[in-house]
Amino acid sequence: LVFANKPELGGRRRLRIAEDEVAFTRAIRLNRKNQPVSSYRIGERSVTATEMRRTLAEAGLHGDGYNIVLQGDVTNLATMTDWKRRGVLEEVAGVTAYDSEIRSANNQRKVVENDIETIELFESDQKARLKKLEKEREQALKYRDLKEQLDQARIILAQAKYRNRVDEIRMLNEDHEKYQEKSNKVRESVRSNESRLLQLEEELVNVSRELDDMATGESKAVMDEIRTLEIEVETSRDRIGDQKRASEDAVGEIEFFQSDLESAEAAISQLVEEIEAAKQSVTDADNALEEAERDESEARKAIESGDKHSRDLNRALGLANEELSKAHGKMAEARLESDRAEQAARIASDNLADLEEQYEVVSLERDDLELIGEDLQEEKPVEDRESLAVKLTQLQKQESALRGDRDSAEEQLRGANRALDLARAAQEARASKPGSAVTLRALSKLRESGEIKGILGSLGELTSPKDDSHEEALAFALGGGMNSIVVSDDEVAASCIKWLGANGGGRATFLPLNKISASRAQGRALMVARNPGIIGFAHDLLDYDEVIETAVRFACRNTLIVQSMDVARRNMGGVRMVTLGGSIVEATGAMTGGSSAKGSRPSFGGAGAAGAGMEKLESAVNRANLRYSTVEAALKEIRDNMNDVRNQIHGLDDSDHSVRVRNWKADVKIAQKQVDDVSKKVVDARKEHDRLETASQKAVQAAADAEREHEAALDTRRLAAEALQNHTPDHLSQILRSAQDTRTEAERTKLRAESDILTGGEKLKVLEDRKNDLTRSVERQNEIIAEATSTIENLQTLI
């Protein structure tokens, strides 16, 4: 295609090419595979199809446009129908494109409207959430303010408490100082008074001695008698004082007992009057019942002469009376049992209260003894013969046990040193070999010290088998290379070699990662690796860091691990192979195998079995040495303590503190036994009280049930009586009604009076027992007063 491209007005060309005529050429040819290949040129310049389309598009020429009329289009346009022709004209005029754009715009509008609705919903949700967040923000701000106020209040409170504590401490210190001053003054006063007392006693002794010296013969005997009489007089006066105090205490007790006795007698008198009144009520109720029974019997006899229905009603009333009598007896018995159970429960409660009070008393006595024991412990001298003897016995037992431990530790240390010496001798014999255990341990310590940077470790330390079953085969595959030391570069290797030479550390093979190179597996090895029975290359069966991959490949030398010797024989030649049993087949055809101890080959994880064994032996020696030193030091300390305790025992003097402690222990034992006994009694009394309380509740419930049965019997009798009254003449009905009312009231009065009599009898018995106890107590106190008076008179007579 050739286009005219002359400049238009303004010098602008339709095509952005500086030529008046522009030729667009497309050449199509077939390649060797008979596939079409196109090449494009604009003028004489080769371009791509994309560049050609872009250049035409800039001029308004498109491949799907209507500016190029194809051959046959005019004929088709002339022969087509009007409808199709209109469509072509609309397409040429751009109407179709406009309609499609309208449809596209409508579709986009619908999408946008849907998006707007979605956005509105999202906006409403966000606004609601925003309002909620605003409220939460307000609450959070309020909480923050309240939290700050609370923290401030706590700070102020803490400061106030601190100031109060400081003031209290200051006041307590001041009080302590005051009390300390008072205590010091009192101590000084006590010391001075004690000194004065000692002086007076010394003077008294001196005076007595002078009197003894001056007295001779009869005068001395008279003085001795006077002194004896003075002692007896003082003793008698003390006894008189004791008897007076006992008499005064007895008088106080008599007044107390007399007051209680008067109260008990008044209560007994009142209770006797109540019982007599209740008995009179019972007598009156019995008379009323007899009179009601007589009236009712006369009325019922009159009714017996009536019709059959009246006789039936009369018999029903008689049965109701019998049931009422039974219910009355049952209720009376139930009330009696209830009163007895309540009385027993009250007595058990009083007994429990007395035992609890007694328990408190004995507990206080025991606590007082414990306080006395604490005082004795505080007063306990530093040097106590009994405690020192116990301590010495314990130290002797410890010393005996430590001697046995020292002997065993010494034997263990000698054995560990002997084993270490043997192992070192064996290592020194192998020390000339490169990569010996001595060399590896020396380099390991050098790496740990940080003197030379860049020592990564031995291959045995840096690699490990992926499968434990391949460990022996991989160990023989690496061979001595397992003890090769991997370093970061050749400078580190040179420094290590220099250090080994200067320090006599032996010889070692170093693998510098920056210089060493490993050859790839050749075709023969790759082919054999695919055969049956071949497990894989040794370097693929090891687990290691990618940094040392070159060193691992170098040491493995493209060795194949195979299942058995048969597999190795089938594939031998040009490839190095190692069986799982450790047999080696070299690439040259040489074969190595047989039996070997595990310790004769390097092992994974460090400096080999020999190095690991050496470390274990050294560790065993260190542990044995530490144990021996510890036991020896402990034994020396125990012996020093034993000597100190013996010296303390020899320097002790006799003291009564141990006697006081023994007496205190005996008193505590007795007090504790009393506490245990009373506690057991309290537990038993509580159980008895609970049992009686439960029985009382059951008895009360039974009494209530009996009372309900009695009420039911009363209702039955009342209904029977009313039925009989309604069927009898008026005068007989009036007699029966009056008799029924009298009977009901009399039964209630009798029941209430009998209950009062029973309850009063129990109370009267308790009060009489109390009265007798108080009377005996008063008599006992009077006897004490009489004995004290008689003793005082006798003592005064003697004085």
C-alpha cells in the first residue's frame, strides 16, 4: 500500500513519516517447516506488525474500518435487501457504534447504580458505625478521664497512707524511745534496789554472825529458840492471811450462791403454785366432763326410745366419742414425749455449752503453757548440755557417713584417672596421624576460644546421615575425610596449620571453601546410579548446610552407596561404591572389607568415638575430683564442728533450766491430754445434742400430727352430735349441745392443764436439783469459813 503523505496546511503530515509517499509492505514466505512467516517494511525500513498498525492508527486507518473497500463489496451492497443495506449504512454512518455505545453506557449505568446502592448501604452502615464509634470514643475518653482521676486518687491515697505510716512510725519510734528510757530507768532502779537488798542482806548476815559470836551457852540457845519462834510467828501470820483470804472468798461465794438459791426457791414456789392451779383445773375439768357425760347419757337414753335413725345417730356419736377419747390419749402421750424430748434437748444443749466453756478454759491453759514455753525458749541458754549431746550424736553419724562417701569418692577418682591415663597413652600413639582425636579436640578448643575466626568444624561434626541405617556405609565412604576441617578460606587454613605447628597439636587436613572444587559425577556413575540395588550418591544421603556443599562433594568423591557386595560386583568398574556393611569397591577395581570395631572409624557428630570417649573420661575425672573435694571439705567442717561441740560440753556448768523445761513439757502434755479429752467430750456432746434435737423435732412433729388427729376427731364428734341434735326434739338437742360444749371446753382445759403439770414437773425437778447443788455449795463454803476461823484462832493462840 502506497499513501500520499504531502504536508497539509501548517506543515503537518497525516502519517508521522518525513516522506511525501509512504509504502507499507508485507512479505510472506514459507520456512523449512512450511509455516508462513511475515515481514513488514515502511519504505525501506524493516518494522514489526505492531509498529505498522500503530503508525496507521495514528493516521486514522484501522483494520476493521470502512475506509478501505474490499473487492465485491459494491456488488454485495447493490444486491442485498433493504434491511441489510440499512444496517450497513448505519454501521458506516456510525449509528451502530453509537447504539452499541448507548447499550454499553446503559449497562455501565446500571452497574454504577448498583454500585451506588451498595455504596449507600455501606455508607449508612459506616455512618451507624461512626455514631457507635463516637459514643464509644466518648465513653473511652470518659473512662480515660475517670481512670486518670482514679490513678490520681490512688496516688493521693497512697501518699496519704505513706504520710500516715511515716507519722505512725515516727510516733512509735518516739514512744519506743520513751519506753526505752523508762525501761532503762526501771532497770537502773531495780539494779540499785537489788544492790541495796544485797547490802542489807550482807549486813543482816554480819549482824547475825556477830550475835552468834557474842552468844555463848544458854544465850545462844535462847537466840536460836527466839529465831525459831520468829520464823514460826511469820509462818503463822502468813497462814492467818491465807485463811482470811480464803474466808473472804468463801463469804463472797456464799453471797453469790445465796442469791442464786433465793432465785431458785422463788421459782420453785411459783412453779408449785402453777402446778397446784393446773391440778385444780384438771379436777374441775374432770367434774365438768362427768357432768357432761351424765347429761349426754340421759339424753341418749331418751333418744334410744325413738326411731331407728335416731338410734343410728346415737351409736355414731358413741363411736365418735370413743375415737375422740383415743385421739385425746394419743395427743396427751405425744405431747408428753415432745416435752420430754425438748427437755432432753435443752439439757444436752446446756451440757454442750458447759463442755465448750470447759474446752475454752483448758485451751487457754494450754496456750498459757505454750507462751511459758516460748519464754523458756527465749531464756534458754546458748549452751545446753542436752541439745549439745544430741548435736554431737548427729555430727558423729554424719562424720561416719561422710567417711564412707570419701572412701568411695577416692576409689572412683583413682579409677577415673587410671582410665584417662590409658586413653591418653593410646591417643598419643595415634597422634601422628592427620585428623587424630587430639588434633580435632585442639582445633575445637581453638574455635571456641575465638582466637582464629572462620573454623566451621570437621565434616563428621557438620554432617549427619538422613537415614540411621546408612551411617556405617557413609562413615566408610568418607573415611579419613570425615576428620577434615572445613574452614572459610585458605588464610584460615594457613593460620590453623601454623598454630598446630607452634603448639604441637598434630596434623590435620583443611578444606577451604573459597579454593576447593569438586568434580561432577560422570556419565558412568550416573548410569550406574539408576540400576537396581543402588541407594544413591553419598553426598545425597547426608544432611548438611548448603554452605559446605562443595566440601562434602569433595570428600564423598562421587561414591555410590549400594545394598550389598553382589550389587557392587555387578556394577564395578569406573565407579567407587560402598556397601551398607562397610565394604569398599574402588573405581580401579580394588576391594576392601572384612570386620572392624566401631571405634576404629570416625563417627558422625564430632571428633570420633575416641575423642568422645576422651571427653567422657575427662568429665568422669572432673566429677570424681569434684565429689572427692566436696566430701573432704564437708568432712573437715564436720570434724571442726565436733571439736567445737566437745569444747562447749566440757565448758558447761549445771543449770536448772533443763529441769524447768522437763516440768513444762510434762505440764504441756497433761494440758494437751485434757484438751483432747474435753474436745472428744465436746464432739460426743455435739453428736448427742444433734441426735436429741432431731428426736425433739420428730416428737414435736408427732405431737402436731396427734393434735391434728384430735382436732379431726373433735370435728367428727361435733358433726355426729349436730346430726343427732338436728334429728332430736328441741329440749334433747339443747341438752346434747350444752353437754358437747361443756365436754369440749373441759377437754381443752384438761389437756392444757396436764401439759402444764408435765412441763412444770420437769422444771421443778431441774430447779430442785439446782437448789440442792446450791445448798451443798453454801454448806461447803460455811465449812471452809468455820475451818478458817478455827485455824485463825489456833494460830493466834500460838502466836
